[in-house]
Amino acid sequence: MDEYNRFVDWEKMDVTVQTQDPKELTCTEFQELKQLARQGYWAKNHSLRAKVYHKLINNIPCRTVTPDANVYRDIVVKIIGKRNSGSLPLPEFVDNSLVPTYCLNAEGIGAVRKIILCIANQFPDISFCPALPSVTALLLHYSKDEAECFEKVCRILACNDPSKRLIDQTFLAFESSCMTFGDLVNKYCQAAHKLMVAVSEDVLEVYSDWQRWLFGELPMVYIARVFDVFLVEGYKVLYRVALALLKFFHKVRAGQPMESDSIQQDIRSFVRDIAKSVSPERLLEKAFAIRLFSRKEIQLLQMANEKALQQKGITVKQKSVASPKRQNVHLAVHAENFKSEIVSVKEMRDIWSWIPERFALCQPLLLFTTLEHGCSLSRFYSHSEGHEPTLLLIKTTAKEVCGAYLSTDWSERRRGGNKLSFFGTGECFVFRLQPEVERYEWVIIKHPELAMSVSEPENHATQASSTLSSTSVPSDPSDRLSPFLSARHFNLPSKTASMFMAGSSECIIIGGGDGQALYLDADLNHGRTSHCNTFNNQPLCSESFQISVLEVWGFRDNMNG
């Protein structure tokens, strides 16, 4: 252990990592390595972890010219000179991030700044990388000298495997990761998300802290365990752990008054003091219990979020704007510009907090209302087509209010000719606002041909909804189709399409979640719902209802007019 002892303040370290257990790592198979990382095989041996990190990082595919230890030795004196390393200013691209000490001694704390400045010299293309100080400080623990640590960090930054994303190095990548995390929270941590919406004016402002929770606030022993798995499995691990942190925060703090005026500060404080309530093992156990989307699916979602940011010109951090991120729902839904006969401004803001982050950058735009355009399904289609996504709002004569977020352009229905055509993606969802607020998770119409073979509209609804109900809880969650793969902007084959919306000249069927399905007649005066009785939640609205008002809303790019 002596060769990796130079920068560590052992009096501050957890004594359990000082074991001299002479374990070695001989496996090379990914699955075995993955299990050992998750189990913490090398977590109790400082020297073994250093050797494993060296091996894993050396195996990272890098661009041809990647700075190594010799480069550091050549440039460090020129760049640092005789300045005091403890007070060296950090590059602007770390965005005033915390420089965690991670039980480093005084020499180690100064060395982190020296290494980061040398990295900035060698990587002029890095424009935004707030995780860098934490990663550097952690790897310094497991390096013999500054030059070796420099080489390790450089290899992580220079990874050129497109399928192996490691650390965000641009504001666009960072910002889209925050949006992606927000989408994942909306999907997998709905109780926590509901709390965030209730106590924060800007939900994404809270979620934009997600990397700081990991690379800054999380104590040394925890981030080291996370990093063990991260080096083996990649970026997806970070999402998992951040989701688990949010779940634990909600569980521990639910019902308690906030400790500060800011939910952001409360979460940061919880993560800093996480040892009081959750062990590293329990945190990882929770993280890997989440049935998260595949790496490919998350990558596609990230790409869609990046595309949305690029289209709106948000590619660099604006110094003059405190938060150039997701539009605050109070800004996206303007009280003075918004008018609906169905929902209030507050209710529309609640809906806005549920939609995918890349569309929350937009403002609502009224496309169709039965009060103005009449109760005609053909006019419904003509006003809605060409817009993707759309929001459907319905108020019944019994004062019930429900609706659906529809991810796909209604023009897709024409692919089926005169038949009832099924399309859409898993980002679709249905919801209820009155008498109580409820959002229903998506399900898939797995066998639309069963519904399409029935001639009568009534039977269309019955058959399709029974199909929905039967597939709402698949026996194996891995059987679920991707909720994103069928989106048209991913340019994927039509055979990957999921079935969430259906439309013809006779009716509309929308598959919601938890067994919910919504059916509307061609005259837009009547509707029906189906509800799987095996679920405890309340139905979307009455089984049969009369429509008082129906509205369709689009999404207007408020930055480009």
C-alpha cells in the first residue's frame, strides 16, 4: 500500500479500507468483473483498488494522441511555475465546482489543481466539465504520483468509443444529461418528482444538480464504490445512483419540513450526510434494483435532448443568464398569455412538469377546441396534424377533467389506410386532473391486429382496451418495448414502432397506463374509458361520458418565435 500512500491523509480515512488482505484480481470476463465491482471486491483494499483502476483505465479505447505521464512531467513546471498550488485558479470549464478533499493531505489537495490546469492545457476542446475536480481528486488516491493521475484522467477524457460515454465535456452534453435525468425521474421516481414540483418553481434547476450529488457531495467511501462500477459499466451507473439518492431522500424526508429555503440545498445536505441513513451497499443495491431503460434507449433519449437544445441555440452556458436550462414552468406557461376553458394556469403547469424535458422548453399553443372548431373528428385531425407532440384535454359534462400527452403526429394514422391504425411511443401517457390528480404510466398495445380485425367501433374500443389491460404489467419488465425507439426523429425502422395511439375516421383510441384506455367517438361528443380492476388506482373518468369541451394543444418554440 505504501506506493499509493503519498497523497492520502490516513487519519481521515475509514480504517476498513486499510486492510492488508492480499487479494488479487485475475478475471477478465466482463460479467464476472461487473459482479465483483458491484459486490465491492476491491473496496476494502486500497492497493488492490489502485491496481484495478490502473488496469480498467488502461483498457479504455482512446484517441491516437492521448497525453500521458511523460507529457505531464514536461509541461507541469512551465504551466504552474513557482505559484502556490493550493491557491491556483481553476479553469472556467469546471464551473466553480467543489474540489472535494476526499481525505487527501495538503500535498494532494494542491496536486489536484495542478493536474486540472495541465489537463486544460492539453484539452482545449473541453468547454464544460464540472465533474473533473472530483474525478481527479478520487484518482489521485489511487496513483503513485501526479503524472500517473494525470494520465488516468486523460485516458478517461480521451475515450473515443462512441458506445462508452464517460464524462461530459461540453455544456450541451451536460445540459442534455440533466434533461435526460429529469425524464428518468419523471418515469422512475414519480413520488419524488411530485415533491420536487410542489416545492420548487423550476424542477430542472433541482435535477441539474444530479452530477454534483455524485461528484462533489457524496462522501469518499460512497463515490469510490460508485466509481468502481462506473469504470466497468459506464455512464448509466451514474443515472442509477442519482435516482437511488433521490428515492432515499424522498423516503427519509417525506412529510418532514424542509431544512432550508431551497430543496436543492436540502438534497445536497442529505447526500453529504448520507452515512446517517444509508450504507454504500444499500445505495448500490437500490440503484441496481431500478428497472432502468437500456443503454441504447438512454443514448437515444440523450440524443433527442441534445437535438432539442441545439435547435434552440442552447449549446454554451450563458454568463448573463442564471439558468439557461429548462424553461421554468411559470415562464413556459404564461398566466397573461394562457387561456383554456378546461384547465387553469396552475393545472397546465402541473401537466408541463410531466412532459419530456426537451418539450418543456416550449410554450403551449392552442390548436383545436370544440368551442370554436366544432365537434368534428376530421377537423380535429386537420388542426392537429403537423404537430408533434400534442396535448389532449377533455372536460366532461360531469365536470371531470382528463387528458393525454401524445408523442406522435396524428398524420401517422394514414399508414393504415382506412383501417384503425396504431402508432405512437411510450412517452404517451394519460392523466386525470378532476376530481383528483393522477398520472397513469404507459402500457403497450402488443397485438393491435386483434383490435383492427373488429369492424364495429364499439368492439374496437373493447378489444383494444382489453389488450391494453392484459399487457399493463408484463411478467418480465424486459419484455416491454422501448418507450423511445419508435419516435420518428430517431430514424428507426417502422417495425420497432410501439402501439399507444390509434385513429380512424370513426374513432380515436389512446392507451394509457395501469390498465387505462380512452375511446372517443367520431362526433367528439361521447367517450368511454376502460379500467383494469386489478389496479388500486381510480379510473381515468366515468366509464361512459359526454364531452363538454375538448382542446388540443401543441408546443411552440418560444425561443425562435
